[in-house]
Amino acid sequence: MLLPLAFQRALRAEDIGTFTISVQVVKVTFPDMESAEWLNLLIRQLWPSAEQYANELCRNTIGPALRSALEVYKLKSFRFEEVELGQTPPRFTGIKVYDDQALPEVVMDVDCEYFGDGKIKASISDMPIGIEDMQLSGRLRIVMKPLVKDLPLVGGVHVLFLGKPKLSYNLTGTANVLDLPVVKSILYRAVEEQVERLMVMPNKLPIQIVNSIDVADFMCPVPSGVVRLHIIEAENLAKKDIGILNMNKPDPYCIMRIGLQNFKTETFKNTSNPKWDACKEYLCSSDTRFGNKIHFEVFDHDRMTDDDFIFMTNLDFQEIWKNEIDTWLRPTESNSGSLHIKATWYDLSDSADSLQIQLEEMCALQLPTKKPLHSAVLVVWVDAAKNLVSRHRFRKKSEPDTFVRVIVDDVKKESTVRERTKDPVYREGFVFLIRNPWTQKLRLEVIDRRRTERRLGRVEVDLNSVLNEPKLEVRGKEFDLQDSGDEEERATLKLNIILRILKKAATETNERVAVE
């Protein structure tokens, strides 16, 4: 290395005494997201070939869901006619790949924006409409899983937005119905809801690449864990508006946000130090802990005007995954107020031996919070039905339009409608939090949508029976549909039922930290 000229002269000088070298240290920081030009080149080459997949996705997945959503507003017979992606592909402005070789998957985040020239042609109530001038931007997560040993080395891809993307578009068409602002707002909201249900966290869009992987495990994987969050209290909250009756103290409540999932505490009156003691549990996939935060917002309730924002703060998922958290969170942009929370990550066990311990812990926590907590996770995969028969008033058989309603206590979830077939293939999964598998039941109802939602049959399963199964799993079993009303052919519903028990183990947490 060559020394500066002045420094060399000083070293050659005979009368050199002492000298001082001043070194300035410059801190170099690396951006969180790296350049993604290589990915933009790849997408540009693949874009012309993606149009067929986009058409199939709109017609087979988004179309039926939009049709059901719009029928609530008496807008019937929605369908996609044609999807043109145009010449302009989406652009990725940054990329980050998370390094964790312990996981059998690759997790990648990309900042994407799309200002495209694509056009979508559709119809509603037999009137043509169009969607064009689409703009979309947000942070997109791509999870490559499972990793397989044969080429292309990746069995499939899960795609999701970490938060609600910014989405705008124009509706066109000759239908006079689009001139009505109310109808336009219904269509806009229906499209936004379907985007959220399709691929905004925790929802994911699965894209299967190879046929050799298990479809049920890929489309509806068992969660990696459950985070139990306890909003205990806040202190030193500032009053945002001073009224005659409220004096100088707020009426605070807290909202907790994780992706699309929100939870609101009760509102306490006239206090700067509320003690909420509120618990909420969230299902987490294996990639949740990467780059995700839990957001807390505290508001001052006002009966006359909009509620006033007091402060916000957040907690990194990675911190919860490492250790059990019991801390006071300071506001991100305010000097007053703080929030006391506890957070615990629970792994999921396939052994029934963990249940009693979890039930005891759950009961102890429920006493102060007065909120129902859970001891287990239930995954239900609805594969297919056979020999479904619908009869109208003249007793004539017809092929029904059916969906499956999955029920645990008062929680109901529904599959997409499969039209005009007696042997529908649903291939959809549903996940529930369970309080006590010893006492709760799983119910499924097959509904004919065309016959004023007439039930074509039902299945009822005691979850206690699943606890006796190896690894707490029932896979590929065809259950007879009760009350199917057809004695000639047996109607069945093919299901996977998987139970997992919440388990907190300090040794497992320490092992995770050691690996990292």
C-alpha cells in the first residue's frame, strides 16, 4: 500500500520528532434490500408465457370467489372472459433472501411495483365490463417449499404480500350499471377483498411446480407455531382532546395488527394507566418470523368525533421466536406513554401427552384475562366428495352446485363453490384454534347453493377420537355423509384431519438460539 506523499516526506526528514496520525473511521451500512435487476430480466423473459396461468387463476380461483361475493349485492353471473397481461411486466426494486439453512425452504422478500398495460375482460349479469390501467405496489414474499432432491429442486412456491398492497384500476364497459357510484364501490371493494383473501398475510397463493409433492401438505401446511400475545397494561398515556366531562384523562384502547389480522382490547374510561389484561393468539407459518413485526396502536376513544391516536409501537417476530418476552414497549414517534406486553412462541406437538400441561396453563391465564384461549390447532383438508345428489320438488335428480361448510363451535368457514357436478373436487384446507380437543367436535356440511342452500349431507367427528390416532392424524379417509337422502349410492366426503398440541419447551428455544 502506497503512503501519502506528505507522510513519506515526514519519514525522510532528519529532524523528525513526534508526529500524530489522525484516522477518520467511516461507518459503512449495507441496504436492507439489494438490487434486483437480474430478477427483472428474468421476469421480462417469462412474462409472455405467464398469460395462460393468469387466465386459469382468474377463472378457476378468483372468479368463483368474486361471483359469490357479488351475489350478496344481487350482482349475479360474474365471470372472466379474457385476461391480457400486456407488454409491461412488474418491476422489482429490491430483494432480500433470509439465511436459515435449518429450514427446508427458501424465504425471499421483494419490493414490487406494477404499472401495466394489461386488460381484463369480464361480464356481470350478462353485461360486459373491463378492468384496465392497473397499478399495484407492495412488499411481496416468495417462499420456495418444499425443497426436493430432483430438478427443479423446488416443489412449489407460496406467494403473499406482507401487508395490504396499494391497488388501483379503472372499470370500463358499456354497462350503465357502472355509472352508479354505489355499484362501482361494491365492485372495487369486492376485488380488494379477494386480493386480500388470496395473498395478503396470513393468506398465501400456492403455486405447485412438481406433481410428486403431497398436495394437501403444500396447499394447506400445518402451522409452524402459535404466538400468544398478552397486552397487560399501559401507563402515562396523554389525553389528546380535553372535554368538560372527561377532564384530562383519556379513554384508551389498544389495537394489535399482524397482516390482515386485527385485535382490539376493551376501552377503559378516564384513565392514563389502563390495565387491559387481554390475550390473543396467532397462527404462524415457518416464515412468519422473518421480517415481520407486530404493530400496536393506542387510541383515545371519543363519542362525538373520530378517536384520537395516542401512540404506536411494534415488536419484531424474531425476538419472540428467540425468547419469551415480558417488556415495556416505548412509542416509535412519541415521548409519552408505554405499553406492557408479554409474548410467547409455542411449538406444535404431534403427541397427546402435551395436552394436559397446556390445558392447565391455559386455565391459569384465562382467569385474569377472561378471554378464551386455546390448547391445540386443527387442520382440516377437504379433498373431494362423491355421489352428491340434489332433488327438486318433482324428485328429479340434478347435478348440484355445492360447497362445504366447516364448523367448530360457532366458527364457520366455507369452501369455494364447485358447479354442476355430483363428484366435486374441492382441495381446500382450513385451520382452527381449539380450546379442548377432549370435548369439542368438528362438523362439516355439504350445501347445494342452487337449492336455497339445502344441506346434502353432513359429517361429525369427535376430536377426542383423533387424539388416539398415530401422530394425531387422519389422512385420506372417506366419511359417509349422514342425512344424504340417497339409498342407491353412498355419498362420501374425503378428508384429512390433523391435530397439533401447543407446547412451550425451554430446551427447544435454547436449541433454536444456539443454531442461529
